[in-house]
Amino acid sequence: MIINKDIRLLLTVISLTGLLSCGKGNDAKMTSNVKPNISLNEYAMQKEKVNIEIVNSNLFDAETALHIDFGDGEEYTGKVKDLVTHAYTNTLEEGEYKEYNVKITVGDVATEKKITVYNLLAIPEMMKMWDDKTCRKVLVMTHRAHVEEKKTTENSISAVERSIASGADIIETDTQITLDGVVVISHDDDLNINTNAPSGKKITQLTYDEVLKYNLKYRDGTISDEKVPTLEQFLLAGRGKIYYNLDYSPRSASTTQVMRVVQKVGMNGQVFYYCNSEEKVKEVFDFDYNANPYCWSSSQYMERVMETDSERRFMVQLDGYPSSNVSQWMASRQKGYIVSTNLLKVNHWNELDEWSINQSYVDPILNSGCVQVIHTDAPRELVKYLESKGHR
């Protein structure tokens, strides 16, 4: 009986060993045939750092070879678990783009991806121009995508096109969230302010289809045939052509909701996120450390990043009343910030209007030598004035 028990035990062990061996063999076979899942943005700005990653690299042997042909004459050879970063430099005219075929080989499995790279410099690279202390260029930011014409609608698709045509460099705009979770472009939650909606109709209390029932007003108060655009539509209207400043943190759309849209359209290198608090700056960095937060006056989070990473540049916003702010502009510039300042009717009711610039305000800003961006309601006129002063 003892011998029979031992025999049965031995047979059981042999049987289990065989099954386990068979299972390992099948797992190995499946792993060797697994298709690499490749993460690569479809769109990028010029010199933007693009990440290429094999998302399911854990299914491969750690020594599996990785080879990437970026399609621009540059290549990379390494291991499957490597996170690879590459930046494209186009040699094209402004406003154009180029498509690259990226060939990626994992082990003996080859695949291709396409990436479209616009000629517009990614924000971190663009802001390095002022590292040259002789650089006198001053950028123009449009307020709510305003231009001088009264027959134009603020924060609209046509306003994006007019802003680009005016020669402006950055569009400042505002985001709200509808009841059904669509991020839209509007400074105010109350639709009555900028559309023909009756009083009391709020974006946050309506679905997007309900918002679309109403038409945007022209800046002279008459009614257009345009609708409130989604953030996605608004961004796509200027992809690769102009930078965006999303004034979102005092509005109803959250950091995550806004940044997911930007991520979806592949425009992180083209977008600033205006933050009205340190908490919002942190939320931006937590979502994407390589994003471009932009806040009022200063940010300890941004300053710490600049201290630890010599490649990073950040912009801050200050008011444009010269007699009280020259010292603030200088202090911010000395900290390494790119300084933007407001010259807006909403800040200076008695000195400014919405249709022109006040040169007596612009000149002290230019003479200070420490402001790189001016925020205006009259971009075309400001561009021409800056050109005449040698700041374009």
C-alpha cells in the first residue's frame, strides 16, 4: 500500500509538471507574437518633445530590441521598455506643416505611424528667443479673440480667423462647461450677455444642443448667424497657426476637462493655461508636467520647475498701468519669467477703448525693456505700432 501511494504521488507530480511546462510554452509563444501597442501623438509643433512608448512593453522580454526611424533622417536603437523622446525641426515656410512616416520595429515586428508636425514653434522653444538679451520682439495677444471691427463676434470661429489675419501671436479665450459635459468657448456663463438667449439662460445649466439654439452677438450688439463653438472647434481653427491662452481657472470647466480636449487635438505645444491660483498651476503640472501654465504675478511651483530645469520658461500676467507696475515687470523678468501685460478696456475704463490703442500706455511698456507680450482689444493697430517701433 505504501508503494502504491508513492507511485500515485509520483504520477501526480509528473502530470502537473507536464501541464505547467505546457502552459509556460504557450505563454512564451503568445508573448513572442504579441503586437506592440505604440503611443505616439498624431500632431506636434516644431521642436516639441514627442514621446514614443511601447505601452505593452511588459509583455515582451526586457532585452527585446527597439528600433525607430523617425522619418527625418534620425534613428534610435534601444530596448522595448525605453521611453523615447524626439523633436522635429521643419525647414518650411511659416504656417505650413510636414508629415513624417515613423517606422518602429520591436523585435522582428515592424509597424508605421504618421505624425504631422507644424512649423509653429512649440511654446517652450518660442519663449527662448528672449534668452538673447538683444531680442526686442513683443508679441500681441488678442482679448477674447477681439479685432477692431464691430461686426465681429468675440470667442468665435470667425474671430480666430480674423485674429490670425491681424498678425496677432496669441488668442486669449475663456472656457465653460455645458450640462452634458461639453467644453465650450464663452467668457460668461450667462448666455444673454453674448447671444440672443433670454436672460437667465446659463451654459452650465443647458446641454450643448440647447446652447446651439442661440446666435452670437456682434461686438456692436446686433445678432450674427454664428454659434457658441466648442473648445475643440476653436482650437482646430488655429492649429499650427497661432498660440492660445485658455483663461479657464476662473470659469466653469475644470483643469482636467480642458486639458483632455487639448490633448485630444494634439496641441499641448501651442497652448498656455491661465491659472488664477497655485492650486490650478499644480493641477496643470499633475496632468502633464510638460504643459505651459501661465498665472497672475508669480508661482512658486513654476519657479521651482525653472530652478530645476534650465530648459523651461513660463509666462506671467501683470497689469499694464505703467506708473504702478514697472517695478513688478522688472522683478518678474529678473526671476526668469516671460512678462505679459494687459492693456484692456475692462482694466482701464477711463483711459482705453475697445477699438484702438493708447500710445501713451504702450511706450512706457516698450521703454521698460522687460515686457514681452501685450494683451489688447485692438491687435491689428498694435501690431502696426510695434512694427514702427522695431519690436516685431
